[in-house]
Amino acid sequence: MLTKKQRDLLNFIHNRVQRDGVPPSFDEMKEALDLRSKSGIHRLITALEERGFIRRLAHRARAIEVVRLPDALATASPQQPALRVIEGERPSNRPAAAQMVETLHARELPVMGRIAAGVPIEAIAEISHHVAVPGSMLSGRGEHYALEVKGDSMIEAGINDGDIVVIRETNTANNGDIVVALVEDQEATLKRFFKRGDSVALEAANPAYETRVLPGHKVRVQGRLVGLIRTY
């Protein structure tokens, strides 16, 4: 039997994976559960792992496999299976055969050069090559494109240097979305987006990087993260 905090954390991880395809950071978990320190989150994660609800995968930044849900959560979401999410893998409630067909019908997306996950680099608008992307990774309406990640500021979001991120074109974002942001029409960066009054905060997922707060008119959203591809 889970405590309320354990159940709340499992539900939060489950919902974030469903929305973004990657688990939340420890800072996001701490804020969502209104805890004072990350040590409390570590204890809850350990308890969930010991009880068989989640599995942490070694040597992968913030990789969590949700093995099962308690009856109360499973009943509330009867169509959702146990989730296996590693880095940017997007969960689905479609039958396995349907997912396989869609994966086989992969689409080629243009890789529009590199995007900074660190100090912003110059904006890129040239196609360097193409990459095959499973159809199941593409979500929502609009065009999609891919970018190669340069830097380590998003490692706690499971996004590493050299990864390929799949982006859906959009000029709007909700707080907490991972977006491609164009700063002053010159610099492109991959960060979490937060609207703060007339300002925009671009937040890294690495404590070594400070959050950048900029006037809203200096930041333009170019797209939202919908998937991730990693080559070993």
C-alpha cells in the first residue's frame, strides 16, 4: 500500500510522461509535491522502486520505467498500460501491432543543424541531413523537424549532447514545455518555457546553468519537443 505522497509522485510521473514523453526532473517533483528538499523525492523514488511500481535504469540520465500503477490510478485511466519510458520514448495506448505498423511507416524529417542545450548559439535554418522518425513519435498538427543537441544543459530532462530532438512547429507553449526558443532573432536554444508576466523564463535542466529571464518580446517560440532519438 502506498502513502499519499508516494501515490501523488507516481501519478505526477505518469502524467508527465504521458504529456512530454520524458519523466519530470527532481526539481519539478519537489515543487509538485511541495517538499523542501530533493532528499524527500529520493526517498519516495526509492520506496516506489522497492514496491515494484517503478524501475530506475542505470547509466541513463533521469530514465525511469513505470512498471505498474496502483489499482486506484489504473482504474482512473483504464486505457493506459504500464509504461516503459526511456529518455524521449513516447508512450502509447495503441495495440502493439498498430504501433509496429506505424513505426515501420517512418517519416524522414530534415535535421536543421544544431540547437544549443547550453549557451545559445546562432539560429540555424539550413538542412544538414535527414533522419528517419517513427510515425508514433509525431504528435499533433503542424510540421515537424529535427535538431541535433549541442551542450548539456538539459541532461536532467534526459536530453544529452549529440541527441536528435524531434520538434513540432508551433509559436505557442504552455508553462513547463520544452521548446526551441529564438532569442532576439539571433540565438536558438532548447529550454523549458515559463511565462512570468511580461517576461519569459528559459529554464535549464542542469543546476550548473542559471535560468534566463528575458522580456517577452525578445523570445519567440519556434517549436515544442515531441520526441528524442539517441544513437549508441
